[in-house]
Amino acid sequence: MKIAIISDIHANLEALTKVLADIKSRGIDKIYCLGDIIAKGTHQQECVDLVRANCEVVIKGNCEDYYTSGVDLTSNDEQVIYNYKWVSDKLNDETKAYLKSLPLCHEFYLSGRLVRLIHAHPADPCGIVANIDSFNKYYELVLPSNNTISQAKADVLIYGHIHTPYVQKMYNRYIINAGSVGNAIDVFRNEEKDGNILNTTVANYLILTGNLDSKDISDPFSFELVSIAYDIDKELKTYTDNYKLDLYISELKEGKYRDQVKIDNSLIERGINIDEA
């Protein structure tokens, strides 16, 4: 059984279409989505429709939670209201209800491993665990919470949210980030150390291979992180209303997070100097 895990599409229709075509070409059996289908890009409704048509499992990301809550319509901040409505108004009412109803977690056994899918953090749908965090922080990801289906520790924890694919092996467990289909970034940036930007500005997803529903850990198990180039300029040409377009271009074409200062401050709090990484 081959299962594709996609995440963080962020309304990028060109990237999503390219990834779905690649998945189909590989004869993959199932597709699961880790959320954040919407926001940032302009194709909110179209991307949700494609995910619903192709994904057997869809879990809720922080963007689905935020943009279906309605909470910011009472804000005194006009920019916050505009941002909320810019995304929300691109979704029909039935789609909003669907996104609001999505679960926060999905679990299954694959070749004897308990695989848990979440968007960001088991206890916090907006929590950040980056590929530069401490082992103790990583370990939080495999722990159960009130949001998880079971109260067992995960053998394989798969998440999205940080838009950077990576694998961490610890305590006989795997932590895998599936990366981002439509908004890939890399927070490790240094002009002297940087490699080819095309290693980042691509559509990413994950393939799991194993025996679904088997609890026999001697069964074969493998995973593959996949990167697919797509036509970024074609996607940007459809971005006609130009809201935060300069930030969107920087993320898609340079792989630089639009609020890098927030990331840097978070790293400082953790005692990490990114310039020394």
C-alpha cells in the first residue's frame, strides 16, 4: 500500500495540480491531507474542491480553524478584518462548514507502526516544532493529547505546518514533516552557505509504503520525501487582486517566510543563533 501525504497547499492551485498528477503517475493508492489547504494564495475554493475530490483523509490545519471561526470580524484592526475577509469571501458557505468540521488527528497502523497524522502539534493546532528544535521539543510530537484519537505514543508522527520537509529518528520512533505543497520555505539562510534555491522552491509531499492495518512490525515499511518543480510564474499570473503580492512572490520564488522576524525571535528564545547554524 502506498499512501501520499500532502500538506500546506495554501491555495496554490498550480502546485497542487502538479502534485496530484505526480501522485497519479506513481499509482499511489490513497492520499491524505494534513490541512492548511487555504490562505496566502488566491485559489481557496478550487484547492478545497480538489482536496475533497482526491483525499480520503483530511485533517484541520490552523488556517482552516482560523478562517472559519469568524472571531476577527469583531476586531478593531481594519487590516485583520480585511485579511480575514480576503480569504473567507473566496469560500462558499458549504465549504466553510466542511472545513470547520474537520478532525485534528488521524491514526492508523502501517506495517506494525502506529502512524499519527496531525497538522502542527498534538496539543496545539498552532504549535511550532521546527527542524532546529531540541530533542525534548521533538519528543512532544509523539505524545498523545486530548486532540489525538488514542492515548498511545506514536511510532511514526507525521505533520506539516512549518513548510520544510525533514526526518528525525529518535527513541525508536520517526518524526517526519511532509513539507509544503504550495508554500515551501527554508529558515536556514546564509548568502555564503546557500545552495540552489530550486532545492526549496518546489512542491513537496511524502509517500509512505507498507501494509495498511497490519500490526506486524516485521512487515516492510518505507517512506520517501518527494519534491516536484512547478510553474511558479503561471500561478502568480492568476493572483489578480494583488493583496500582499510582494510577500507571496518572496515566499514562492525565494523560499523566504514573510514573517522571518517572528521565526528569528522564536529561535532566540530557544537559545539558537541561526547565523551560526
